[in-house]
Amino acid sequence: MLRKTLLLLAGVLVLHTATQAQILKKASGLLKSGGTSTGTGSVTENEAGMGIKEALEKGVQAGIAALNKQNGFFGNEAYKVLLPPDALKAEKTLRGIGLGGEVDKAILQINRAAEQAVGFASPIFVNAIKSMTITDALNLLKGGQRSATDFFQNKTTESLKSAFSPVVDSALNNTAATKYYSTLVTKYNGLPTTFNKINPDLKGYVTEKAVKALFDQIAKEELAIRQNPAARSTELLKKVFGNVKI
């Protein structure tokens, strides 16, 4: 009986020692590889952070490609820029007095300005993405389907608008959108029946619409990368998002 007890104790001791060795070996390997215990397998913290940033950059490029072309805004009902809210009453009045053609021309050129402006968005957005910390990226890796986009949008929208505003202003002038819209506003404000004057400044309004459209495109790309392996076009994206359980 004593012999059996000793043998049993010896077996338990060997098993315990082996288990500890395995744990130590695994921990050692994790530290050497720089990996994390966040559920990303052999993906390192640096790779995880780079993967999130690359996904966002890919979204920016996809968004620019979709919007920076003729009818990218004007031909897309989801993004078409109409007159500002305070000018909608003016639009109805102007159409009613036979100036519908001028209204249409102004709307077209406003959208052409948005289409032109987003072509210059890439460095502004990419620089903002690069400012994200590794900690930020790690927290977002296993977040919701558009958690990276939402975080990026909430954190950078105002600074992006400030940086993007001069680009939009230039595009509005280049496409004559400012001129056409100002003409409409002047005519409306000059009507004897007009009591509430409207603001001829388009820059802030179009900037907001353009930035919102780009974030929407980024979100679509993030969702595709998370859900569809075929959308992971680089080895880094395959490695990072292939190890994350959504």
C-alpha cells in the first residue's frame, strides 16, 4: 500500500513539473516573439497595431478611389451634396421663379468640388492614422465591426476638418461652385419677400459632407477586412485579422 502511494505521489510530481515546464516554455516563447495574450495568437503587439493602421489606410484609399471621380458624389444618392439646409427654402423659391437651371448648376458644381477635394485627402488622413498609439490599435483590434473607424472618426474629425477645409475651399473656387452658389444666394436675399437671409459660405458645409463620406467608405473597408478573408490584400492583414475571432 505504501509503495502504491509513493508511486502515485511521484507521478503527480512528474506531471506537475512537466506542466510547469510547458507553461514556462510557452511564456518564454511569447516574450521572445513579442506576442500578446489578447487572443491574437502569434501576432505581436506591433503587428496588431500596424494591422489596424493598415486597415484604416486601405479604407482611406478605397474611399478616395470611390469618391474622387466624376459622379463620385453627384451620381451617388448616398453622398450627393444638396444645398445646405438653410438654403432649401431658397431653392424652392428660386425654382418657382424660373431659376431652376441655375440651382441645378450650383448643385452640380458643389458636388464636382467635393469630388475634386477628396483627391487631396490621403496625406491628411494617413498622417492622422499614424498618430494612433499601439495601445489604441490593440484595443480596437477585437472591438466591433467598425470600432477602428468609429474611434478614428471620434478622435480626429475636428482636426481633419480644419486640415481639409482649405482643400475644399480651393475646389469650390476651381469648379466655380462658390460663384454659382453666391449668385443664387444674392438673388434670393434680394427678393422683396425674403426676410431670413441665407449664408453664402459653402466651405464648412461641403467639408463636413466630404469627410463624412470618406469615413463611411473607411467603415465599409474595415468591415470587409474583418469579415472577408479575400479583402485582406497584404500578408500583415491576413496574419492580424486571420487570428482575431470576431
